[in-house]
Amino acid sequence: MAATGTERRAFAHKINRTVAADVRKQVSREYGGSPQLSKKRSSSQQSVPLTEVVEPIDFEDYLSTHPPAAEPGPLRELIEFPSDDIELVLEPKECRTLENTLPDEEILDLRVRDALGVYTDDWLIVHRKYQQFSTIYNANISEKLRERQKGLTKQTFELDEVVDDRSSQDEQEDLKRRSVSLDDTPRGSWASSIFDLKNSTADNLLPSLLDRTAVDDIDRRNQEQRKDNRLPELLSLFPAPDEDEAIERCTIPEVPKEHLGQRIMVKCLSLKFEIEIEPIFGSLALYDVKEKKKISETFYFDLNSDQMKTMLRPHSPHTAISTMSRSAIFSITYPSPEIFLVIRLEKVLQQGDIGECCEPYMVMKESDSTKHKEKVEKLRCQAEQYCTRLGKYRMPFAWTAIHLMNIVSSAGSLDRGDSDSESERKGTWTERKRKTFERMSVGEELCSFTSFRPATLTVTNFFKQEGDRLRDEDLYKFLADMRRPSSVLRRLRPVTAQLKIDISPVPDSPPYCLSPELLHVKPYPDLRIRPTKEVLEFPAREVYIPYTTYRNLLYVYPHNLNFSSRQGSVRNITVKVQFMCGEDPSQAMPVIFGKSSCAEFYKEAYTPVIYHSKSPEFYEEIKMKIPANLTENHHLLFTFYHISCQQKQNTPLETPVGYTWIPLMQHGRLRTGVFSLPVSIEKPPPSYSVLTPDVQLPGMKWVDNHKGVFTVGVTAASSVHTQDAHLDKFFTLVHVLEEYSFPLRLKDVIITENNVESELKSSITQLKCANLETTVCFIHHILNKLILLIVHPPVIGGQMVNLGRAAFEAMALIVNQIHKNLDGNQDQHGRNSLLASYVHYCFHLPSFDPGLHGGLAGSPPYGGPIQYATLSRATGRPSSLNLSRSKSISNSNPDLATTPHSPDEEVQKIIGNKNAHSA
């Protein structure tokens, strides 16, 4: 009988008809709405007051008080995190040189102290002991696993056996014969058939199978048998993973190190002229015609015979072994087919212009030595007289250039063969990606200086220097003209000479090398061996590599001088350059590098003389060490002299005809760039060094009515001074807080306790405007200082300055800039290698314990006690939030415009702001 509509079947009575909405209502009535409050509400239904703000959960404390539940047993170790896995390791930095790259001075300013802290502190590495047991791909572990598997016995199973093709037909016929015999057997499987039992061989008898044996003995025997031939590691038979197939990759960043480009070695072997009458001095430098830039410092060499060197012995009584170098290593970051090796020759100053002095070398031949014997002797006697009297002055002589691309293409590239491709395959993922990125660079695959055959060249033609065409702009025109088939230079009568040089790639670790600071580079077995100098590179384009070594060098390039309106006998002009630490003449510092066959350092340097020229041009490069305690009293002093080439009675050798100077430190910045300076006829007055010569000092006479008549360029290769206005201002203000040196004049602003907070916040905000290359070079310094401001807020007048938010935002912007602009330096996870290496090796929380960092940090910063800033709510709000502004931002909520007077007021304002936004 069919059931009616009102009747229900038996199983339907057991179905729960509760609606989900009813369940939610019931739960909301029984439990509190806050996820932090999980217990039932009481019948009183008390509300939570607004002032009782729930503190966030301390994650570390929660983990320590709530250990993960796991079943006890021998496998518990597999699911628990080992307590001794992580340890901090201080790994000493590898130094390329035998000596530490430290300044000579004992008193250091804060810039140098910060730099030394970055460049000399050990790497702080978070080492994980048990990382090799994880699924992270590791090339070393995979290689060890492959080596271990080579010695294992091969396990063969029935399912893995492959039937030989040659015996397949015989096996098929055998199976057919077996199938006929199986018709007479009882029904069943093939393995249990009577036919199979009759033809199979018997197994070995199991001894003691029916003997009575104790259970413990059986277990012990089985346990011992299971240990036979057991592998020491779990899953060691599993094949080693390939890097491209790895499930998890965690590449260890490369260790930060000094940047070196493609390197070539140039050895100067010999220099011979048709006649040998006087010492000749040479120099080498690299120029990029395409970029119109000099891409290396100048290397000086001396190939004169001992007889010629004795002519200058009174002027150079002591010869340092570092100045006897005849080979140089040049670094090229951006190879280009437009790079030239420019060779310049100079001689001792003598009476006569350059053309007259070059004439004997262009006319006389070695074959005519008997014919011109008397004339050669006369020239040699004159040269001896000039060397005795004018030995410390030089004059331009001749020049030539070598197109490096011709050397590489003619010598031919070395055949790398399979070994190079194999090493490329074995490289890490990051290395292979970098090589691929380098191949994509335009032109670099066509021009490489790393794999060419060594070549020995004999340069026979030199071009006479022209006194009015010595600038780099003229040199670039000459170099571009040299590549043309109908070169104008080839039509000129050359200065015949034979310069023999050797050009080759640099081996991995060449011995007996000196760094640009004249430090001994490892390996250096014997300090008495003639060294090879590493020539500092001036890259043609930007290089985004952080500084890792202390370097503080200054280069001065006098360009031209215009004394055409200067009255009196002002010819044969040389410029004496001095690095002064005061205004007294005795305060010239011995920081100028010597050239060749001379002392290592000098207090003064002279430019070559252009005979009878009142408006000379210069190509000189003067290299200096920047002192570690640079102050506003340090300056460059330029003294102009007229040199009397003819020896006359009552006529001095040097006659000063002008003075000018450049203050090197102003407003906390190192002054570099191109300067057009006025020249004073008289000596500068007292206290001149803190002013620029552009200031019209009373009672002084100036050449050409105080116009700029002397042009000079000053550049620095420094890992201490940033030479960027935004970075310099930021570091200067941080140093002001660390030294608590108020007041300080910073350009037109006087920094005091009242405005230092606003100025520092402004400088932190402007860090994003700094040059990206400079930011990357000093990224370790910048991040260290920003983290310092977050962790140790400065205290001024007993009030803590809140800079954490501005510092964190600046850090985020800098990281974003590096990620967006340097996408070629990212690994497979999208992490920038420069930032990853900083986190892995350099990052550490600021500490001011002298025992930890060798006392470099000294006392606590900002002239007060150490205070730590946290992200949680502080017990007392810093009163410095009203230090120099009418409005303040809350430490816990940035939406609050003013500082609340109580927690209730703060909460009410939060709710009010949210209601306003929702409305």
C-alpha cells in the first residue's frame, strides 16, 4: 500500500533538519566573537572595554609553551626541528693582499671608521648543520651521492630484467612446446602445474626449520641479518637529482668581493732609439674612443740603461722597488673594439720646442754613427747639463697607440674545446644565467680579452707631440684617424724607435703583483723581485658592484692655463701640485705617488713644460692618497712657476708667477669635478684654505681681473667618500648625531638640536634620488645606517627621535630600485644577488660592544644610552615626537594626526577615522 503524503519513512526520522543559519546563531550565542577569546561567555554578558587592547600573540613564546604533539618512538626525530641546527659563524674575510688595507693614520674620522667596520668585519653567516638532509638541491651533496653509488652492488629484480632480442624466438618456441604438455595436467595456474613441479630444481633445504627455537633468539638473529649489507643512509639508492629537475633550490649567494673585469698584462721589454743621448720615460693608459673616456689610470715605466739613469742620480738618490715595475695588469669591464693602448714618451726639459728636440731622432740613423759622431757627443754633453740642472722637469716628446682589437684578432682566440663547455655545464644555475646574459650583451661576444694568444709587438713609429694639441679631445681625433686607411698621421715623418712589448691574458693568480695602493697581492714569495702593477680601472659605464675593500685615492688632472694677459716674462710654465694639511709650506703631505725609478711618495708633483708657451695645455695625471682624517683645512695648492732653461747669473731656476687652490672638504663633502679657477699673482693671505679662490679677497691681485684662467679636474676613486649630494648629506647628519657635534653648518642651513630631526628625515626621504650606481656601491653602508636608526633610535636632549618609519620606507624604496633596474642579477627565485649576499654575509644587528667589533664602534651612539625600538606598543610615548614639528604621527597608527593624551582617546580616534572613511 502506498504511503500517504503525510507519512514519513523510517530512515527519514533520523535526518537532522537543523539549518546552517541556526547553527551559526547558536555558536555566536555560546562563544565570543573575538578569535582570541575562545571560552564561553558567562551569563552576565560583560562587554570588553575599549581601553583593553588585546596584545598580539608572541609567536616564539607560543611555540616554546606549546610543543607539537608527536607519538613517542624512534621516529620522533624525523618530525621535530633539531634544537642545535642553527648556529652563527664568524668567517674571516679573505684578503687579496699580504697587508690589510688600512690607512696609515692613527686618528680616523667617522667616515673612515664606518668604512673600516664594513670592510674588515668578519662575515656573519647563519649556518644550518642539517641542511644537507633537506630537499634543497646542493651540487656538492649530489656529487658525493653519485660517488657513493658507484661502489654499490647493482640490485637486479625480475621486473627489471629485459629479454634479449636474440633469444626471444627460442623462448617463444619453448613456450609453445610447454603449452602442448599442459593439456594433460590438471587445471590451475602455470606456476602450480604438475609439469612445472616435475621440471623445476629443488631449493636448498632450510636448516633448523622444524627445530624449536626461542622467540627472542629468532628476533635477534633476524635483526642481525637485516643489518648485513645495510646502507648507512636512508634512500641512498635513489638517483642524485639534477639541478634543473630539483624540487627545491636554495642557492648560496656569492661572497662579496672586489670587482675585476677582463684583465690583460702588458710587459714593456725594451726601448731603443737610433741614437742614445738622454733618458726617455714612458707611460701607458687605456682609452675608449667610442665612449670618449680614459678607462684606466696611467702606468709609468723606465727602460733606460744604467748609464742613462746615472744622469739623473742627483734628483732621485733613492729608488723604491715599486717604481721599477715594467709590467702592468689592466682591467677592462666593458670590452670594446674601440679601445686603444696609448703610449706616451717624455724627456728631460731642455731649451727649444718639441720639434727641435725631436729633430735629431728623426734625422740621425744608427748606421751613420761614425758620420755624426761629433754631433752625437755634443748632444750627449748638452743632455747631461740639462739633466743636472733641469732633471726634475719633463717635456712632452712623442706618442703612439696600439689598437687592442687588432692584437686579439691577429693573435687568434684560444681553442677552448670541450673542457670549457663541460665547465659551463657544471657551473651553478646563477653562473650559467650570468654567462647567458653576457652573451646577450651587444658586441661583447665579438670582443673578448680573456682568451687570445699572447703576442709580442715591436712598435717602430712614434708621432711627435704637438704642444697645442695635448688635450684628450685631440687625442680621440687622432685615434679615430688612425683606423682609416688614409690616415693623416701616417703621412707625417715619424720618430724612429723600437719599443718591444708583450700583451697576454692574465693567469688566475699572477705572482709579484702590487695593488693600486702599492700593497703586495698574494702570492708574493719574494719582496725583492721586480713587481707587476695592477692598474686601477675607470669603467666606461656603470658598474653595480658594492665596495668591499678600503680605497681612498684622488686624481688631479690639470687641463689648461691661460696667461696671455699676464705681464712679464711668463713662459716655460709648470704647475707644482701639493696636498696641504695647513697653510704653512712645511705642511705639504707626502701622499703623491711616484712615477718610475724614483721614491714611492712625494710632497709635490710638476707638470711637463711646453717651451715658450704662455697658454699651455696639459695631459698629466697626479695620483694621491686621501688622508683618513680629512678636515676643512686640507686643500690642493697649485703654484705656477716660470722655469729658466738658460743658466744666467742672478736668474733663479724657478720664478713663482701665480697661486690658486681648491678646498677639498666643504659642508662635509669631498669636492670633486672640473674647476675653472682664478689665479692670484701674490701669495694667498692667512686663512685662505677655508675659502674658495672665487671669493674676492681684499688687497689681492688676480690674473685677468679675477677670471677663471686655470682649468683642472679632480676625481676620486674612494670607497669612503660617496661624491653624491644626497648620500653625503645623509651620512653627515648621522655622523653629527653620533658625535653630537652641534651646531653644524650644512650649506645654507645650520644644523641644531631643534632641526636635526626634520633635516635627517628629509635626507632619508631623498635617498631614493641618489645615483643608482653610487647607491649600489655603498649599499652595505646605507643599509647598516638605516637599520641602526630603526633598532637604536637617536636620543637628542634626553628625547628619543622616532625615525623608524622613514628609515624602513627608504629601505623599501632602495630595494625596489635595485630589483627593478638590476633584473639581470636575480636568481631563479627572483632575489637580487647583491641584496642576498648582504643578508647572507654582511647583515647583523648593530652592536656597540667593543669586544665584538674590535672597538671600532666605540661608545654608544648619539651621545646617550642605548634604547631599542620595537614594533609593539611602547609603554611610554617618546616626547621627541613634538621636537620640531607642530603635528606628530602616532607610533602605532599613522592615520592619527596628533598625539593622543590617553589610550581611550587614541581608540576613539581610530574608530572615528574608520567611520569617516566608511562614510
